[in-house]
Amino acid sequence: MKSIRIYLLAAIFSLGMISCEVRTTNSARGVGSKSIPPGQAKKIYGTKSAKPFAPGQNK
């Protein structure tokens, strides 16, 4: 009986941990979101220039 309780508690605990939701954003230039600096976006995407990621440098 004691082992059944231990297994039941372990199952409830593991289900509780699995059901936790983590949200992350991958958008470097999302509207209304906190954007990363142009230099960091350049490093992430591997481009040679940060100009496309700077908001005042778009043509």
C-alpha cells in the first residue's frame, strides 16, 4: 500500500512538471516586442552587416 502511494505521488509530480509551459520568442524584429540590438541580430543570422537590422537604416 505504501509503495502504491509513492508511485502515485511520483506520477502526479511528473505530470505536473511535464504540463509546465515555457514560451520563448525567436523573432529578432517582431512588431511590439522587445527587439535585440542590430549587432546581436547580425551575429545570430551570420550576416556581414548590421545595417538591415537597424530600424533607421532601411531604404
